[in-house]
Amino acid sequence: MAAITLPSPFSTIPLYRLSYDSPSPVHLLSGLTQYVNKNSSRQPQIRLFSKREDQAGSLTCYGNKYRKFEYIIPDILARKDVTTIVTEGALQSNHTVQVASMARVIGKKCTVLLHMGIGGLRKAVDKDTFLKVGNVQLNRILGADVRITDETDTGDENGPLVPILDQLKAQGEHPYWISSGASLHPLGGLGYARCAFEIALQEKELTALTESGGSGRFDYIFVACGSGSTLAGLIAGFKLLEKTTQSNRQVIGIMTSPTKSRSYQEERILRLARKTGHLIGLEDENNITAQDIHLEDAFVGEGYGILDHKTAEAINLAAQVDSLLLDPVYTAKVMRGMLAWAKDNRWLGDSAFSNQDNSTTNALFIHTGGQIALSAYEDVWSRDSRDVAL
């Protein structure tokens, strides 16, 4: 595959590669494609694909945060006095594991603050086990200093992080703070802006995208909306691509938590996308507007990190028809959203995407990793999981 070519000034931003030289693979989800088209009267139909960010590189439990770190690491290394990376997240946070893994690679210590009040602990029957296994265990195996608190994640350098940062400084350490999900970092959206260019390059080699009258691109791209910069980065990257290719793609963010309203998240994503856009060459904030932000909040479930019956069903379905393993926090909810859009024909009203020309719709699922957390949900799984009707 040809190398990714980024326009200036995007191409001038320092990058520290953590992923493989080749792009994370994209493959057809043949079983799920058959599932959503089953008993459908519409022809041609829908083709579902997956981009495997969980297979993008060789580091621990690969996932979407590493793309963000590829642009954050040069900033860390430029600060010669940094000795330890500090971050926070929910008990079974995928992000914290990826920070701990990244810290090992660049020779830094890592301190991780895990919040008991966020995620699936309140539904777990065996709470002691939930506090020890899955991503909690991986953080410790990677050598991170794991702290657990019942205080609320503030999303910034305030609250429960203050005494930890002060303690580290008193011990002679020079901490570098990375927010939960890395979304508050000024460079947090760049990794997925670059991923947009990678996806566009892969489209050129996927002949399946033109079958049955397909557009030759991914008409819809489904991704989790948690802290927001993965979604915002993709939106900014594709908007920059549109300036040269005129190929529209609709990025749909599937919200994974009911904590904040959709309107709040829409404003947040717009702000993050514009911030990233400014860095990569979209200097006019009107290059990205509210009309570019599409969020779906029907699949948030009972709460962030809560494995409910319908989410368990989505995990079973993907595993049993395509051998695709999802995680209970993010990707299973995204899969629920994509399948509902496909089954219920929820495509946006824009004629370019509504299949009024009777062409095949190509939809891409961004798999952001996190499957290791499944072990922590075993007791909930045994209670809530059901066989699926294929």
C-alpha cells in the first residue's frame, strides 16, 4: 500500500510511530452483512466492514489511544525533565492500560488513578474480583503505580489527582498529565485525523466497495463517542480530505454513556473537531459546522461501563456470526448502533447517503479494542448473556 500523504501543515507535526508500518486491517463482516440484509426487500443492500484498531500494532492490548499518543509522545520527549506519566480512568479503563504500555516504550514511569464510581462495579456481583482482574491487572503487570479512589473523575488536573501530582513532585518526580481518553490534550485529535487519510487510502484497494453499485467509499463510519477526540479527529480529517477529493463520508458517533446529554456532547465534539482542524490546516472554523456532528444516544444503556442485556446480545452476535470479539464498554454499543441503523434503514436524509439511487451502502465499524475487560464482567455475563437467534 502506498504511504499516507498528508498536506501541510499537518505533515509537519512531529509523529512517534507506535503502530505497524502497514495500516490496521479492514475486512468485510460477511456474517453481519448477511444478518442485516436477511429478509430485507431493498436491493442492492448494505455491506458492513470493520477497521481493526485492536490489531494496529504490537503493544499491549492495542486500541485507539495509541494513535493519539503518536502525536503526544514528541511533546513528552521535548520536555526533558518528565519522569512519569499520570493518567486516570474508570476501573476497567482501556486508556490507562495503553498509557502504561506507552510509558514502558519511552522509558517513563506511570501512575494510574482508577475511579470506582465509574463503570461496571456497581452491577458486579463479585466486586473484589472486578477490582483486580481485566485492565486493573494489566496496569499492574505493566508496572504502573495503580491508585484506586471512590472520588469522581473530574476530567482535568483538579479533584483527586491534585494530591497525587503534589506527592509525586515532592518525591522529586516530574509528572506529565494525560487526561482520561487524552481528549483534553491539545494534540489529542491528531491521531484520528491521520486515520481518516489512512481509511481513504484503504478505500482505493477495497474492490468490495464498488460491488452492487457501491460508491467506492465508506458512506457511513461508526465509532464510539466517549471522551470525544477519536470521533472529533475523524471528522476533522475527513473534512480536510473533502477539500481535495470532494468525497463525503458521514461519521456517526455512538454515545457510550448517558452522563451527559447529546446536545452537550455535540457542542463538545464540535469544539474538539475545530481545535484539531485548526492544527491540520482548517483555519476557518466554518470548515467544520454543527451539521457535521452526528451523534446517536439510543444505545447508552444503563450507564458507562455497564453491561446490560442488549449489549451482551451484541457481543454474542458479533462473536457467533463473524468471530469478532467486542468489549462491553465501547465497541459492543457501537455495534448495536450500526446494526440498528442498518436494519431500520436510519440513513441520513441527504440524497447522497439515503440510497435513493438504489446503490449499495458501505458502512465501516471502527473497532477500538478493549476486549481484555470482558474477564471482569464474567459474573454479569453469566446472568445477563443470552444466546442469539441467527
